[in-house]
Amino acid sequence: MADAHGPAGRGARVTHTAAPAPLARRIEELLEHRIHANAQFFGQHAERIALLCHLMAERFARGGRLIAFGDLPADRSDVRHVAVEFVHPVIVGKRALPAIGLAHEGGPLPAQVELIAEADDIAIAFGARTTEIAQSLEIARGRGCLTIAFSHGDAEWQFEPPGEDPFVRQELVETLYHVLWELVHVFFEHRGLLAGRTGGSVHDAGASSFLYPFLAEREADLGAVLEDVRASVLMKAEEVGELRRQTITDAAEDLPAAAATLRRAFADGARLLALGNGGSATDAMDVVADFRTPPHGWPARPAIDLTEDPAILTAIANDIGVEAIFQRQVIAYGRDGDVLIALSTSGNSVNVIDALVEARRRGLHTIALVGYDGGRVAGEGLADHVIVSRSQHIPRIQEAQASAYHVLRELVEEQLP
């Protein structure tokens, strides 16, 4: 297959043959493990998650902030992800809530928490219970923060994902903090549930009220609302389970083909580039972390995060425009034979599309993970391998995409027949 853009795989959508039986079975195993772990985790913790949402809403209503911190590179991506979700809500009508992400570029985590944490804050620790994480949680609790963690330790609220697979555990954690972000807002819609705990009224949309429609004020019984939130937790968990199944099942040919592309590229000395906007930028960080510092004793692979350097991003955005922030970096870093992974919930982001077009022009292989109906990326065949999560709900799309790129990462190393 070839067209005006060049050889097959560079200018048109590639047609793949069905994956061999052992590989197909392995993909099905990876999917079913995720479906089971998801149902088990949220079935076990739905009631506690509902209670935690109420406590978090009270803290935010008193002027508290979310303080997120993590130790390892993959944890840093979750730190950035949860912060952007709370500060810049993608669901219209949700209030912007203050959240600060702390990672190692700011120095030792305990020292940062010591400087930043205040009494009404919510401290959320990502990753294993390292010395730094333990010390940071201890400092946060000493300040009066509400503390949350995802491994055994000293946090008041601990949610230990089942199993030992670090990818599956991280996917469950991502779904959990998305659910916390979505459902904490329920309690702002029921002001009477917070007013007695806050010492004052709750401002419906906070400092961003001019951006969002007025949120209705209504009283409600706490027990009834907590039960509704618990049921919503289970519903959202079921939704993401179904979307993971659709995403990975529909990509049963693209995922192994994309993995083979990456394997050949690394064997030839090529590199991976990754990009995305907002929450998808943090997923690009995670992709790069998974290749640079992989689990399971896998070899580290060369990868560049095009979202990583704020000086480069802001210089290009200021001097040329936001549309060029990734294209300019593809021009700078991209080489014939490299691979570009682009993440977009809509498939329509102009800066993502321009980067994909530039990548093809320069002879890069391209992989895209997109949501909705695939947008322009899928409709116009702008990537060699397109993996579509067919949903209009951005948090669920990102959670399913995390499963897809984790499965992709695993297939790069497994090399099943």
C-alpha cells in the first residue's frame, strides 16, 4: 500500500492481519485481568470512596487544597494528572478546585510538603511507601491534612489496588482519583451538607464562577446522597470496564502491529516520542516513564516526552502559537524511523494533528490513541495505528487509553508468535 505521502504505513491507514492465536490469547488475558481487578477494587471500596468525597468537599469548602506528591517517574504523571483535573475541570458546570502537584524537580518531597501543606488541605501520595513518601505523609498529618495513599502506610485513607501488576494498579488508581474528582462536586450541589462543617457558605463555582453555569442550591439528606454517590462509583467502574473491553478488543490487530513497529524501531536504534494536551499530556509522561524506567526487568528504551519542558512549550506557544508546540519539537527531535505516540481524547486537537502530519513528513511511524469516534485523526487516517476508545466521557477515555498503552508496552517485550 502506498500513496503520495510515501510507503505503506507512512501516508495511509495500514491494513493488518489478525493476530496469531497465542498473541490474541495473551491480549485477552491482559484485558480480563483488568476487568476483574476493576470490579473487585471498586466493589470493595465504593462506600469508602463516597465517604471520602464528602470529607474532601468539606475541606475544599473551608479553603483547603489538594496537595499531590509522588516519588517515581510514573507516579509523577499521576501527580500532574490529578492536579490538572481538579484545577481545570473538563466537565462544564464543575467548579475549579485548588490542587498542587509536587515531584522531585522541586527538591526532596518532605521538604516541599513542609513548606506547602496547611491544616485544611488534602494530601494524596502516589506510589509505593518509600521513605520520602512516608515522611511526607507524616508531615502532612502533623499539619492536620486529610491523607490518602494507595499502598500500606500511615495515611488515614488507604486504597490498596489488588494484585502485583504495576500497570493494572496504576490504572485502578487513575480511575479512583478521576471518580473522586467527579463525585466530590456532588456535595457542592447540596450546600446544606457542608454549611455546618465549614463555618460559612459554600461558593458554587469558586473563583471560576464566571466560567461555569450556576450550580443549583438544594438541601439533601446525607445518607441518601452518600448512597447515590456509592452507586455512582459502581456505575463509573462498570463504564470504564466496558470501555476498556471495547478499546482493547477493537484494537486486537492494531496493538500487536504497533508493538512490532516499536520493537523494530528500537532494534534499529530509533526513539519514541510522546505527546498530548492536559490530562493526555500526563499520559504521555506515563508512556515515556514506562519505556525509560520499565518494570519487570525489561530493558529501558529511548523515549522523549514532548510535554516535559515548560520553557520550550511556553516559548513556542508565545512566539508562534499553541498549535505549533508539538510540531516544532517533532522538527527538532524527529528522525526517520522514530515512532510518535499521540494521545487525544477528541482526535481533533490541532497541535496533535499538526504533529502527526509533520511526523509523517519526516518518516516517523505514528500511533494515535483517541476518543469519541476518533475525530479527524481516525477519519482522515492521520496515524499508522489508531486505537479508538468510543466514549464521550473524557475521564473514562483516558482510563481506557492507559490500559491500551500499558498493554502495548507489554507486547513490545513479550514477542509472542
